Amino acid sequence: MTKMADFIDRVKIHIKSGKGGDGHVSFRREKYVANGGPDGGDGGKGGDVIFEVDEGLNTLSDFHYNGKYKAEPGGDGRAKRCSGRSGEDLVVKVPEGTLVREFESGQIIADLSGPNRRVTILKGGRGGSGNMHYATATMQAPKYAQPGKPAKELDVLLELKLIADAGLVGFPNVGKSTFLTKVSAARPKVADYHFTTLSPMPGVVRLDDMTDFVIADIPGLIEGASTGLGLGHDFLRHIDRCRVLVHVVDAASVEGRDPLADIRLINNELARYNADITNKRQIICANKIDLLPEGAEAGIIHEIRALYEPQGIPVFAVSTLTGEGLKSVLYALSDILKETGRETVVYEQEYFPEEGTQAVEDYTVRYDKKQGEYIVEGALIDKMLGYTNIESEKGFVFFQRFLEEHGVNERLQALGIREGDTVRMYGHAFEYLPGVEEI
Ligand SMILES: Nc1nc2c(ncn2[C@@H]2O[C@H](COP(=O)(O)OP(=O)(O)OP(=O)(O)O)[C@@H](O)[C@H]2O)c(=O)[nH]1
Ligand SMILES: [Mg+2]
């Protein structure tokens, strides 16, 4: 069976954690109890956004560009000391080797490879405390509770870097995909035209001695690939993580190309993309020898060997069509992999969402010139005013602290507010006094 996979290995998505549930304001009501104490329960925690490796996946093609991925908000607290339920976490399944980057800066948040199988990217908001927590000797009927902490959201870029032990590189049509079909159960499309392979595909090779390793078929490269020509850059990125390169070249010159020039060109492109690639171990497969006329074989193969073997690059004469010579290639690869060790490169975290993300602001702050007042509006403020008995001293301090915690004072200061200015929030007008603290 062959399948033409849609090639998507970079995708931008929007992720959002769950908002914390709001704390509840209520009072116990029982027969014969006139004024029951506060019994408003806590809000539940909002769901986290978690990324998890799913071994069954090997592309990002299930993601929609600009798709929105949201965890569930926490439930609000309820009467009778009932807590709201926790919002469900959102678990985003990705193929191994997926990098999660902050979209704007490109900085890495997580690398889902190696030991990193499950990573929490955005935490859900904490649930607010219900009014049952606010009863004190002097304040027996607190009419306020705490709203849940806001959700967090972020644009991220998912990027798949294939993790393979060895990568098949070479010009289009030289037989890379045929190679993979011959040595593994993978079935990339094989056809006699350029750029048949549009997305990298891994295949597992199992040798008789039961060692196994992964070879990846990589789309054809052409001159200029490092600057984006042909299928361009996108695939070069995958080569970064392969430990050995299997350079396939058409030794029979089916398309009239010079195999020696081709090897040089591909190596130049790789070096131009990333100089580190030139340090990778490489082997050359001089392919399509079934098409070489008697005698010619020795000629071209001899030339390639004479040039590359002194540089420590083994050269194998093979036919991926008939399978001739492939076994020695696999054993040579297995030997090299044993020498180089198998740990994969895992990228370090550069961006920390808990510090960098903008909490979803549920309010706006502006200056109304006509009225000469600062206006603070939004669902969060409205809700908090509803909860809080700001006529009481304690409630007022509580409200002040809430404004401070949510950055409202900071925003007012940024607009240039001064002591004595008026701040309007819905029906209430306050005089701005910086630094009203606990009494
Ligand atoms: N005679 C002969 N033909 C081969 C051999 N290997 C591959 N071919 C043919 O060459 C053509 C291209 O083979 P693919 O395996 O699709 O080549 P590719 O390198 O994957 O090509 P792209 O995906 O376009 O980069 C097909 O028609 C194959 O049947 C070989 O060893 N001998
Ligand atoms: Mg191919």
C-alpha cells in the first residue's frame, strides 16, 4: 500500500489553559438557624495544556493551522461548601521529535523527544476561595469571595524534527524510497519522477542479529536547497537529528548526471545549511548498478571509491531494485551506530510560559477625557464588585488587594494616574490613593 502523505511538519496553533473557577458567596440556611455562617465553596482549578508523545504518529498533519486548543475551565464553587470541579486537562498528542516553540520569538518551550514524553506547557488558573474562608471574629458574614485566576494563552509553533538513526539523502529519483521499501516495512511512494517523496518517513530496520535502528527516507535535495529551492529547507531540518547520512547517488547516470558532481553538490548544500552536518558520519550508496553495462561498473564505482574512501567514507555498490549489496550497507550502518552511541539530541528550554504569557485580561483600563475619570471595566471587575461588600472596611481592603494582584493599579499608573484622581468602576467612583494597605 502506498500513501501520499500531506506534508505538514510545521504548524502554528493557539493554546489556552482553563480559567480557575470562581469562589462562591453563600450562607448556611438551616431550620432554626437564623443567620448561618458563610458556606460558599472554592472554585475548581482550570485544566492544564499538556503535550504528550504518541508513538503512533509521525506527522503533524492532523493539526489545523491556527487551530485553537483549549483546556476546560474549572467549575465555580457552590453553596454548602461545595468546591467546583477541576477543569479537564487538554492533552495534545504529538509525534516524537516535536519541538514546541513560542511563535513570536521562535524560542523553544519543549522538545518532545528522548526522556521528555509528557510536558505541561500552560497551567490552568487556580480556583478562587469561597467566602467560607473569610469569616473572622469581626467579620462574620463576608459577602466576598475570590474570582478564579485567569486562563493563560499562547501562540505556539509546532515543528517536527524526525528522529532517525540514519537519513537517506540525495537528488530526486536516485532510489532513496526504493531503498527504504527494500530494507523495512515502511512503504513510501516510489515513482519515476522528481519529488515523489514529499515528507520524510521513518522505517525500522531489523537485522538478523536482532539489532534494530531507524532509517528515514527524506525528500530529494537539489542544488540551492539550502536557500529554499526545490522542496527547500524544510527537509534539511530533519537531517539535523540523524546520526549517520546514507548518501544515495545514481551511479548509472539514468538522467545523464555525473554521480561525482552530485555527491559534491549535495554535500555543499548540506554544509551551507548547517556546517555541523559535515561532521556527521556518512556512507555512499552508488545505486542502480543493475543498469550499468558490464565493465562500466568497475569504472565509476572505482572513481567514487578512490575519492571518498581515503576520507573515511565507505562506498557501496548497490541496486535498491534487486536488493544487491544492501545487506552490507545495513551491517556497516549498524556498526557505525554502535560506535557513535544512540542518544538523541534533546533541545534545552529557552522560553518559560509561566513567566512570559500574558494572562487573559478580563478588563480594560482607559482615561475618559470628558469626564476626567479613569474607567476600569470588564467581566472580571464586574464580578468582583458583585462579590465584595466594599462598603465594609475589610471588603474594601480585599478589593484593593484584588486590584493590585490583577495588575489594575499598574495599568492605571501606566496611564499616568495621580493621587486624588477618580477611578470609576461600574456604579462606583473611587478616589485613587496609592498604597492603601492592610488595616
Ligand atoms: N533500475 C533501477 N531503478 C531503480 C533503482 N532504484 C530505484 N529505481 C527507480 O528509480 C525511480 C525513482 O525511485 P525512488 O525510489 O522513487 O527515488 P527517490 O530517490 O525516492 O526519488 P524522490 O522521492 O523523487 O526524491 C523509480 O522508478 C524506481 O523504480 C535501481 O536500483 N535500479
Ligand atoms: Mg522518494
